[in-house]
Amino acid sequence: MVEALPPPPPAEPIVITARALPDPAAERAFSVETIDRAELRNASSSQMENVLKRVPGLQLFRRSDARSSHPTSQGVTLRALGGNASSRALLLLDGVPQADPFGGWVNWPAYDPASLASVRITRGGGSVASGPGALAGVIAMTSSIEPGSEANVQIGSRDSGEGRFHWVHRLAAGTLGISARAAGGDGFIPVTAATRGPADRPAPYRQASARAVVTAPLSADIELQATALAFTDRRERGTAFTANWTDGADGALRLVGSGGWRWAATAYVQSRNLTSSFASVNAARTQAMRVALQDEVPSRGVGGSIELRPPLGTGIELRVGGDMRFTTGESRELFSFVQEEPTRRRRAGGQTFTGGGFAELAYRMGRLTLSGGARLDHWRIADGWLREELLGSGATLRDDAHADRDGLLPTARAGAVVEVGGGFSLGSTAYLGWRMATLNELFRPFRAGADATAANPLLDPERIAGAEVGVGYQSGMVELSMTLFGNRLSDAIANVTLGQGPGIFPGVGFVGAGGEYRQRRNLESVLVRGVEASAAARRGPWSIHAGASLVDAKVAAGGQAARLNGLRPAQTPRLSLTGGASWEAGARAASLQVRHSGAQFEDDLNERRLPPATTIDGFAAWPLTRRLQMVARGENLLDARVVAGIGGDGSIERATPRTLWLGLRLGTGNR
């Protein structure tokens, strides 16, 4: 999609966001989609990841959301660059990276859509100002600091409940905003009725988060923004010994200068700790047995960025700056259980660093806008290690110390967009980008059911080269766009099947009958070609939108991974469709959303096919008083079976079944 010039602002209340520099002119040539505050506030799901799925081509590694899936399967990507649980799209909150420092997945329960002003999704790699990691694009969440308050309490299916609170107060100078969310429920049984057994049970969840945002002017043209975030997430996967929980806290400071020289400087720190238990279920699904316990996975992320935009005159925008990110973490794990007692301990971890500088220039000449930018980063992987010991005697079974590695990698993009008249625009972009392997991919082996996957400390960074061309149309409140794109993801990191159990395999030990042995490997490449299209229109209180993504993604591989050559990457559908209609008149609102995901494969060998799925979600709000609304939501209204996974024993895991919610919303935003 080529982003056309924005229309004149509608006559409606302005939503104030946490102040940042304006959207760069260089992004005019990129495929950009924005989810506004009205849609975030009135979404049919309060789960942030489900709200984002209205963007065609955006996907998580698994179809399940953050109420029933494992946290480590919640990486986010775009444009069929899936096949890996780590995120290949860069998620930002007020300019701060949000991926887990150890594993690259996203802790979605930390974010409340109702506390955001907007989410801006920029597809395609080569984001020079946002830093490395944006192979598939950038998802930028921006906090709302519009003065007002809102409280929301709802009850739902399967004894679920949810409370949300968002309050922003204008101070004598600046603003103070506080938001909080708590949710929980007894959950559904993830395994389908036809394939479950006595060992299967509901998967309950308990989640809570709180966030504070303070803005304060330091002078006439300098503002300080301070943010703090804390969350806790408790889930179970539907059998005994599968409980997991994550605790996290973030803090960030940002200074923004809006004078002649516009600038922004940000510093942040992240802290995460995951505890997760893993179970194996026997063939008859009558008994679950613990096979591993990650009793702690502590990790830290520290970083900062700076950007300058000097005044160069009308039609010219120059951005220069730099950023850095340092991560450290380790996995502490008990495994090799005998009669429900662990016999071995494994610890593995390390450190990574990325840092670089960038420059990007956009120049507008009449109807033509040209842009180009580049950055160069130094990356480093250091202090990697893995140790295993016998618990009974303390004897060391394995003590690996991995050599430090480093290098330099470029990021670049160049584009052009021209307004050809009659509301039409044409644009084209080419880009380079890269992502470093996570500490989890580099150093920690893991098991999932009967399957075992070995780590690989020699993984190279993933690199992408891509290009796109698009056409856009905008007239009044009607917008249409279509984009053709092609990407080559070199050295793509994937879990490559190398053997079948029973047997003893390097890096993981014994794999039982029916299990598969895999190792994280760099594939030669993943080649993706596709087309995206979207349409949106608004008239009076009504608005509609539709989107489609059709892709052809193939693996190019040789050597021990030769069996993957020509296959589709795991967890990657060819087709995804979204559509919706909404009506909003004052405090009255209603909407329906339809989402279709095409067939995809559970595994890298394309042997376990997940059938296509179509779901319909709904939302309605009706005023009871001037400030009080009744709110109803429905997820998967037709109770479609959405297959999220197929186990080696033939068990079928499903995503969220029909879930209905009813509640009250009180606040100044209801007027």
C-alpha cells in the first residue's frame, strides 16, 4: 500500500498522544496502516494481539492468543516471514522496543489497547531510524494522554472477568496518566473433544498490568516524558505440569525538543522473568508427566536512542541519529525427571549488543517525494555458555563456553512516491535489513511434547533484501491501495528436523518414539512474493474496511536441510482476509469484524496441515446514562474450530472458541 497524503482532519475531539517527533516524510512511500483510538477502544477483543490481527498479513507464530498459548510462541511478524517464534517485526511502545530480551517473543498481556492513541503498522524492512530487527516491518504503539477517565468491568464465558482503568489528569504543567488492566478466567480445554483424553483439562489464566505516563515541559520547546510499566501473566496449557508465568517491569525516559532543531532522546530498561513447566502426555492421553521445569529465565534489556532533525527548508527533511541495545539473560532449568523428580540441571545464557548510527533524507518536489537512508551497526554475541550437571552428585556432564563473535551489518532503504492526480499516487521502495539471533535461539535447547530442539551458538544474523511497488487512491473518506512486494530472507533461522526418535541426539539427549529431533539452523533463504490490498470508507456514522494478503513463500535449503527445499515455511498461510463494518453515533456504537486465515503447516516438513479458519467478532455499546454505557463483546461468534496445532500423537489443539462478554463502561469518554 502506498500511503497517500492525509485528508483534512475531521471535526471531532483531538486525541493527544505522548509527544514524539512527527511521522517522517520518508514513510510516504511505504505501506502503512493505522489503527486509531476509536477502533482500539471499541475492539471486540481486549487482547492487543487480536486487535492487531485485523491487519492482513500480520500473524503470530501460533493462532492461539495470549490467554491459552505458551508465552514463547507469541512472536509477531508480517508478510509471510513466519516460521519462527521470535518476532521478525519490531514492536515499539512510545519508541521503546518491546520484544523479550531473552527470546524475542512479546508479552501481549502487558498492553491495554484502550490506553493507546494509535498503532501504526509499517510493512517492509529497512527501518533505519528504529534500529535492527525490523525485517518484516515496524509496529509502533503510541500512548494516549488525552485528559479524561474511563473504567470498564466485564464478565464473560467460562467464569472469565476483566477490569480496565484509564485516567489522565492535566497537571499545572504537563499530564499524569495511569492505566491498569486485570483479567482472568477458567479457560477452555485446548485439545479438541475428538482427540482429548482424561489428562486434558481447561487452561486457566490470570493476567494484570499497570502503566504510568508523566509528561512535563522543561522549557518552551523541550518536554520530558517518563513511563513505567509492570505486568504479571499466569497461564496453564491444559494438562498437569504445564503452568507458566511471566513477570516484567519497564522504565523509560524521553526528551523531545520542538524548536528550530527538532530532536528526541530516549533511554530505557527492561526486566523479564519467565517460569515454565513442560509435560509429556502418553499416547492414550490418560496421564501427563513433567519433563522439564524452567524455574527461572531472568533477562534484562538496556538501551537508548537519539535523533536530530535540523531545519533545512521547505520540502527537505533530514534525520540523523543512533541507538544501542544491550541484552543479557539465562535459562535455569531442571530436566530428566524420574518418578516426578528431576535428576539434572541445565543453565544456559549469554549477552548480545547492537549499536549504530543512521541518516535519512526526504526531499519533496511538487508532487514527487524522494527518500533514502542508511545505517551501519556493530553487533556482538558474548559470554555464551551452557552447563549441565547431575543433581545427586553435582558431577558436571557438560560445560560449554562459546567463543565471542561480532561484525558489522548495514540497513538501508530508498523510495519514491508521486501524486499523479485524481487522488491517485504511485510509489516504490527497496530496502535491506537484518535481525540478530536471540539468546534463546543461540544457547537454550528445549522440548515441546515428544519433540526436542537443540540450540546453535553459531547462528548468523538473518538478513533481508526486498522491494515493493504500489498504487494508492484517496478521495474524501475513501481510501484504496494495492502493493506488490518481494523479499529474500537470507540465513533465515528455523527449527530444522534432523532425525526421528527413539534415539540419542546431540544437544538434547534421548528422544522417544514418535518424537522428532530438530536443531536451530540458518537456512539458505526464504523467498516471498505477494500482494496486499486494502480498502476503507467512511460516511456519517458508518465506516467499513477490508484487506487481503496473498503470498507465495518458499524455502531454499541444502545440506542436512535439503528436505525443506521448495516447502512453505511453518505457520505461514498463503491467504489472509479481513473485513469489518462499524457504526458510531455519540455513545452508541456497534461493529462486526471478519477474519479468514488460510491453511498453513504446523511443521517445517509440511506434513501437519492446519486447515483454514474464518472467525466473526462483534462489539456493541449503548448508553444507560450520560457517562455510563452497557458494553457487549463477542469473539468467534459462530464458534468456528480454529486449529492451532497438531501434536505428534495426533491430538489437535484449538484456539479460542466462542466467548461472550457483557459489562459496564463508565467515563468521560462516553459523552
